[in-house]
Amino acid sequence: MEQTAIFGPMFATILLTFAVFLSSANVDPQDLTAPGALAALSPPAVSNPADNFRNLFEIPVLFYALALYLYLTGQVDAGYVIAAWIFFAFRVLHSAVHCTINVVMLRFYLYLVSTLAVWYMAGRAALSLLGS
């Protein structure tokens, strides 16, 4: 397998982050004069994308680090690439739910599947490192 295959889902996740950024960027900074002002002033159509944008700098950061680690160590294989695409697909679904209908339990399960994909990648990489 081409080692660069891991970069497809990585850059797709970066583009997802950019798309959510664009949907959350329609807030006038003058309306944010005090802590918590955004939450108080913003309807869900504004605050949910902003919250989702912040979410895209949590577990995805681990995903980016793992993707780079796997590439640099030459470990990219079909299992990692499939897990990476699962991560991306479920992050897209999570973002879509979070930015629109915001059904919390549905959002949680989508988040859980995406996070499990990253933990699979991390655990497998760690076991490989410890076994070498």
C-alpha cells in the first residue's frame, strides 16, 4: 500500500474543519463583549457550528499526529487507512448532526464510532512500537 494513502482522510478532515469554520464564522465580534456572550446571544444555528469547530481540535489532533507518525515510520496499511476513512466519515456525520438537528444521543454515537477508530489506530501503533 502507498504510504501516502493515509493523507487522503487526513486532508479530508482538514477540509471538514475548514467547512465548519466557514459555517461558524458569521458572528459579529462586537457582540462578544463578555465571557459567555456568544452562548447567550447565539441561536443554535450559530452556536452549534462554533461548538463543532472547537470539537474539531480535540480528537482530530490525535488523528493528525497518528497519520504523520504512521507515514514517517512506514506503517501505513489497509487497516489504518480504512480506520482513518471511518474516522473521517463519522466526523462528517457528527458535524452534520451537530450543525443542524443536534440530536445529542445520535451525535454522541457518531462521535463514539469516530473516536474508536482513532483509538484503534493509536492502540495498534503503540503495540507495534512496543513489539519492535
